[in-house]
Amino acid sequence: NPWLAGFLEDAEKFIRNYGSIIERAPLQTYGSALVFSPTGSKVKDAQWKERLPFIKTVAGIRRHWDAHQQTLEGHSNYVSAVAFSPDGETLASASGDHTIRLWHVATGTHRQTLQGHRGDVNAIAFSPDGKTLASASRDGRVRCWDTATGVCQQTFKEQSDAVSGIAFSPDGKTLALALRNHIVQLWDTATGAAQQTLKGHSDAVYTVAFSPDGKTLASASCDHTVRLWDAATSAYQQTLKGHSETVYMATFSPDGKTLASASGDRTVRLWDAATGAHQQTLEGHSNVVNGVAFSLDGKTLASASDDGTVRLWDAATGAHQQTLKGHNDEVYTVAFSPDGKTLASASGDHTVRLWNIAIGAIGAHQQALEEHSDWIHAVAFSPDGKTLVSASRDKSVRLWDPATGAHRQTLKTNQDCTNLVFSEDGQHLKMDDGSLIRLTPTSVSLDQHPDKKPLDHPLHVDNEWITLDREKLLWLPNDYRATSVALRGSMVVLGHRSGGLTFLQFEDNSMSMDDYTEHAFANRESPVPVIPFGYRSNQTRADNQNRPDDRTPGKFGRLFKKNP
């Protein structure tokens, strides 16, 4: 049955994206999960009438599931590196929180946390047999961990400077270290003894990479170059020049014929690994390119950038294939799974994202309202609620009809506006520098006018939740967390880094907590414990009893009053 097959595929994506919040707050199955699933989702279409009763209408939701599979959250600081185990079953992530986390790739569940470093963990690498994970830290130490038990097996002699990158040789006998003090070191993994020191770079070395045959070692440096070395003799071979800024990463294609380098000059360069000849330059990122990786078949190249995106390229032609958006901060590195179907990206937003490259052609995350070309820093409603204004880093202010989502007018400004405040009469809008925008039914223009008193609102949007009187109403998935918020009555508008807007219209007279709970599970056998909205469920105890932390029912109050 094609329809059933499609429904089950859609359901798998539904669970992958919202399983974590459903486990923590089961009723969000009918809240966040339904609200933020794509408009074309079969699960959403079948269950929309069962949504939480205070949710009326929604606009600005993507049309289809994109390549994003799952977001792995748990680190308390930026995620600096990710690596798949050779069998593809485990993903390791390194972080500025001084830890390494191991995840089960199929489910996205956290397996264990490796602790012991005293500084930010900069790099990680699995041994070829997958039994050992090496980690390098800003504390100057390299540790080797048993991937089965999580026990630290070996700590290499502390270095005099931070270790920025590490790489195992294909036979697993050698570990190469990239150091901030301009050198590369080779270590014997069996004895932990230093074998060779490679000197030649004139600035910090960020990463190292062995060719697939193990004969060549590449090192990328802050001196704008990549150096190639004979891995057996440690002899210097050649220098690849062309980048105009720091080279943060260099990596070989699976066949060893091509070397890709990522740079602070916002480009990726492809080189002939044998001759050192420059083949082509990949341009498109709007900020520093931190990392680059080849797919296992060598056909696709992924690049990670400070512009918050991951770009996919045709490795043969250099053609841009797709841009993956969703991270809320810089993306530091990317890694392909051994089967080539999944791409992992590590970001400064403290998360790891998994992307299904097989469905990547479906299209990037689409929003209904995407007129801005950069971050939206501020949104605000006019006092009468008939106009929504958004200000972006693209130096424009745009006016919208909140009822229809239609774009009305655009005003180009000479500043990056991060705050908008309406006057009480709704005729003026104040920007950061004190200048005023004058609004009329037919025009929008810069003006000067006495300061006006801003308006207030009872609803609140924090990083992850929309709340009322400190009670959690609706969880915000990572993709929909706001860079700016506008509130009026029972409408919430979220501005996003992508330049898109999401409209959430709540019911003004929603049911009480008790009615809500009864409605959500009426005539339904629930597969999860029924926990009233606003409660937080602890993990199951040894006695298998779920004990809520907070037994105070939600306060719908001012906006959400019980129906008469």
C-alpha cells in the first residue's frame, strides 16, 4: 500500500524530530510536534484536529520535511567536532564543555559522556578498528578512550601548547597531532612514545589528515597554507598556496587523488594531491569556512561555515548542490557516516544535527514568509494589531499584514536594526539609534518625532518555550527558536535567523487545564503517561513510578480562560 508506506515514513520522521520532547512532555505530541511538523506531513494532516485546544492557526511552517533528521542536545557549550565510528553505529561529539559524548546514530540517544579533560576538547578521531577514540584538548593533553566502556586507556604526554587536531593513520599505528606552536607530531599508539616532529609552518597548525593509503600527511595552518609530508619518513614534500586567510582544515578524497581545504577566506579549494596543482575554488559561503568532508563515494563534498550553514557540492564539478540551514550559530565541522546517507554537523549552538543526505534534494527548510535575506533581529506589532514590522541584518524594515502574511512595503535603512518600538498611536516606529520610521496607510519613511511609550504583553517567549505566567505552553524546536519576537493579544510572531517568520494564533478563550487534559486524551488509549500540561516528568524510577516535579496545574489566566 503506497499510502501506508508513505505514512510510516512520515511517522518515522515525526518521531525522529520530536521524540525527545514527547518523552519529556508527552502532551507536546499534540502541541509542538503537530504545530511545527511540515504542512505536507501525513501525520499532521491526519491528527491536526487533535491538536491542543488553545492552538488556532499557524503560518510560516516549512512545506516538507527537509534533510534534517535530528538534533542532538546535551552539551553545555559549543560543539567543536564530530566523528562517526567505522561501523557507523556510534557518533562522537567533542565540546567546549570539556567532554566528549557518544550517541547511538540510529535513535539519536545519548550513550555516555567521557570526562577527564581540563580544557575545551578541540578534536576527536576513531581508530580504524573503532575500538579506540582519541581526543585532543586545549589543556595540551591527548586521551585515548575505550569506546565500549568509556574508560580512558591512555593519556599522552602533556604538550606545551593546545592540541588543535588529531588523526589516526589508516593502519592505526600512528597518531598525528596538530599543535598551536606551529608543529606537527607523530606518536606511536601502542607505546605512547613520540616518533617525529614536523617543522615548517610559520603559525599555528589546526588540523592534520592522512591520505587513504597512509603514505602522505597533510597539515593545515594559520599561515594560509597546507603542507604535505611523507608519512613514513616525515620528509617535507610541498606547500599548497592560494588561500588568503587561515586554512582551518584539509582532507583527502576517498581515492586519495584530491585534497580539499577550508579557509577563513570563505572558500573551499580543491587540489591535485599528487602534484599540488590547484583545481578549483568553491565560493558561496558568506563567512569563514571551518570544515570540509568528502562522502564515502567521493562524489559529494560538504563544507561547514561561520555563516551557520552547511553546503553540499559536486566534488567533480564544484557545482553547489544544496544549502542545509537550521543551526543557530557557527558550524564548525561536518562528518559523513560510513554508508554516506547521514551527515553530522557540529555547531556553536551547542548541538549536533543529523541530516539525511539521501532526501537532501527535497529542498531546504522553507518558510512561508522569507522576504528578508539575513537574520531578523526584531519584530513588532502596531498598537491596533493590523501591521507587523520586521527589521533584519539585511538593513531593511518590512511591513506585513498579520492576518494574511502578505508583504506590504519595504524600507531600506543604513543600519542593522536590532530593536523596534511602536509609539502608542501606531504612527511611528523607533529604531536603535533613536531615528523614527513614519507609517501611513500608503507609505513608510524615515522621520523625526518625540519619543513614545512602548507597549507591554503578558505572554513570554524564551529560548525553548512559549509560556504564560511561567507555565509552559508550547515547546519550540531548534529550527523555530526566535531571534526576535512580537506579541499582540493571542498572536505570537517569531523572527528567525533564516530571515523567515512564523505566526502562531492562539484561542482567546481556551479551556482550563483539567478540560485540556481531558480533551487531549478523550476516547483514546494513550501510549504514554497522561501528565497535565505544564508538569515535568522525571525519568522512570526503580519502582517504575513517574513522579512529576511540579504538581501545580497550568495557569491559562488572562488569555486562556475556561469557556462558559
